[in-house]
Amino acid sequence: MDLLQLKEVSIGYRRDRPLFAPISLTIRQGDLLGILGPNGAGKSTLVKTLLGLVPPLAGTVGLPLQRRPRLGYVAQGARPDFAYPLSVLQVTLMGRAAHLGLLKRPASADRALALAQLDAVGLAALAAAPFRSLSGGQQQRVLVARALTAEPELLVLDEPTSEMDPAAEHALLSLVSSLVASRNLAVMFVTHQISAAAGFASQVVLLDKAQRTVECGPTEALLTSARMSALYGRPVEIRRENGRALVWLSAGEPNVQGGAR
Amino acid sequence: MSFWEARFLWQEPMLAALLGAALLGYLGFFVVLRRIAFMSAALSQLSGLGVAASFLAGSFAGIAPHDETPWWLSPTTFAFLFAYAGAALVTLPSRSKRVSSESMVALGYLGASALVMVVLSSPRIAQEAHEVGDLLFGNAVVVKREDLVQLAIAAAVTLSLHALFFRSFLFASFDPETARVSGVPVRRMDLLLHLTLAMSIAVATRALGALPVFGFVVLPAGAALLFSERLHLVLALSVGLSMLCAALGYYLSWTLSLPTGSVMVALAAGVFALGGLKRGLERLR
């Protein structure tokens, strides 16, 4: 089932200066879409346009469901204010806002759902802990749990693993990958890690800052050594062995290993 | 005459101080966390400018500051209008990257403070200026019944709205971008929050004075955040500490013949310092 359809959408903040050529893209249930591109290419702006936070400069963002799909969102560098005296569960429960509307209060079913999502990211034991007492990686996982508490049809993660160590990053992306299968939701994640996109995404969107172009397609067709080298302007080598993607960012050692797919 | 025997003199000012302290202590939770302490000072000055402007307008209509005025020309109406306009202006999205909302608040504070003096120096109302001082910025020692009633109404309206929308105010303050994606009308929630703040400050300033209002909005909530990391406890402490400082401050000022508003604020600052001391000791462990 289609969730969102971008038709010839121009993206940017100034009408006379779109970030790249118009983009057409359909997001369907079950898609696991990786968005890659160098710094400043417009990855977050693309995400914000899809989420309705930034209006498109031209073109249309179609809603095949005749309504906005239910969204779960983790913003880039999402480090909410440490000063707020909120528990991990209270932060997670904010994910119910779209279901509860402005006036309803969370019921026990909402709390149970939030706890289940915390359990899914391995933090149920810290539900009562102050959110600000957690490490950056743990906070990021709480924000993912909050996004899942929204029971999203489309989960949007803008650099979700930027605060995480490799093990936590792999665990989170594995979780997201399993959710795509078990809950039949669509996931779109922005990443700087070529290996993360190579290992987990079924499709990728490549934003080329120099050429101001966008390419969308199956991961294995687009994530090639030649294409990545051109995109980042430095030698990148990608090898696929036994279902794993290995990525070298420069001649020599592989500095990032992709997950199983 | 003992403090208790003189209660007929201080009952209403004490009630106003407790009510104002509770209301402002609660609102302080958002003021401190959203880092808009200076905005509360600007709103207080703007409401004062509204009062001064109503006197000036009244002088053109031949009405003296202490005379009965029609509602549309009353100091309260003008105080609300000026404070609401200030709150709305701060909430509007800034189109200029060169002028931050902080600069707008500073402009409001400085502009209002200066204009109050200019208006009060006008020959049209200069002869009543000595009376206007208390009308502008209140006096916690003597509170008029009318001010107490207005304070009670403002508290009832503010707390009712916050009871309904607290969750949305909190989400919109904590993580506005995700709140927007989740369907929370962040800008409208911000405006509503700022308008309740403007209303409460405009009324409380006239009843208690500018200094206690600023003190109650900032210090008890700041102290509560140092004492606890639990949402409900922080809210309860913020309100409770604020009321404690108001009551104890009034008592001490009465018995020791000290300026009331200043004693209240000094106590609140002391509580804040205690919170800082507690946090400092925790870090040393």
C-alpha cells in the first residue's frame, strides 16, 4: 500500500534556489529507505518536507490514504533539553500525542504500549529513571521507542545512530529492520553510514550535492563503489560477501562493516 | 497589636500574595524551562505601560487616575492589551535572522520601561504621578479588593486552561519539532501559554508589585528544578516554595518593618541558593 507520493517536488527554503532537481518518489508499506548524501546535501530538508514541516517549493506530496500516514519521528541530533524533569516513560508517552489529541490523558493501555516499546529498545528497566540521567545513546533509543509508541505507518529516523556505539547502532537497525517485517510499516532513515544503508535499506535515495541531483532505487543497484566514490568525492569501495556489505572509505582498512541482510 | 490581632489588616494582602505566588510559581515551571524569564519582566513592564497609557488616555477624556473609568478605558483593560500584544509579538515566528526573539523581548522591556517614565512625565498626568506608582506596579502591603478578585479570576482561567492543555504545553516546550509532527499545534499552544502568562503577570503586577512577580516567576521554579527530577514533585515544590516565601515574607516584613515585596523575593532567592547548594553537594559526592 502506498503511503506517500512525491511528484516532481522541489525542495529548499528559497523558491529561486531549490536544493536539487525535482524529485518523484513513492513510499510504500514495507519499504526500508535509506537516505544518503554528503553534509549540506539536503537530507534533513527532504525529510522535513515529507513530514510537512517545510512546504515544498513546487510539486505535490500526495496522500494515497486520503490522510497523512501515522508518523513516528526521531529528529536529527535529537537531544531534548536536559533541564526538563521527565522520566523515560513520560518522554516515551509523548509518542501517543497524535492518538490522544489535545485533551485526552494517557490511559493504562497507552502506558503498557509505551513500556512495550521501551522493552523493544532494551530500556524497560529504566522506565522510571530521569531521562536526563541517561547516556546519549540511551536517550536516542528512548526517542526511537517514543516514535514507535505512535504506532506509526511511516517511521522517519534522521541520523538515528549518531550517538551510538557500533553495537548499539547494529542492534537498533536490526530492530528497525525486524519491525518493517513484523508490523509492515515503512521506515525512512537518514544516515552518513554507507554500511548502514548497504546493510539494512531495501532502497536508497542518493542526494548529490555537487550535481544537485537525486537518485532513487534498489540498494544493490545504487550503492556501488563507483557511485559512492563520485558522491563523496573520495575513494569508496563496497564489497558484498555472504549477505554482508563491507565498506572501505579509503584505500586500506575497512572502517565500517555493514549488517546482515 | 500582635500580628494575629491585626489580621483584619493583612488578610486580603496575604491572600493575594498566596494566590499570586501559587499562580506564578506554577507558571514559573514553563518560564524557567523555556528560558523566557526576561519575557516575564518585559510583560510586567508592558502591563505597566498599559496602565500609564490608560491614565494618559483618561486625561484626554477628563478622567483622573483615581476616578471611576469606563471598562474600555480602565487600567486593567489597557494592561491586558499591552501585555497580550507583547506576548503575541514574541510568539510570532521571526522572519529576520538578525533579530532574535531574545532581542525582541529586550526591546519590549527597555521600550516599555522608558515609555512609562515618558508617559508619567507628561504634564497631563504629572500631578498624580506619585499615586500612579502604586497603581502601575502594585504594592504587596495593601491590596485592593478589586485586584484580589481579578487575581482570582486570572488564576482560575489560567489553571483551567493549563489543566486541559498541560500535556501539549509540555510536549511543545520539550521537543517542538516532534510535537508538530505528532499533530500538536505548537504555535497555537505557545501563544496560549504566553497569553496566560501575560494575563497572570498583568494582574499580579498590579496586586503585588513588579519585583515579587518577577521573583515568584523565576526563583521558586528554578529552586524546585534543583531539588527534584520528578515532574509532579517539581510542580508541587515550585508552587509550595513560592507560597511559603510569600507567607513568611509577609510575616517577616510586618514584624520587622521591612519592605514586603523585597523580603519575599530575598527569601525566594535564599531557597534558590539552597537548591544550588544541594546540587553542588551531590556533585561533590
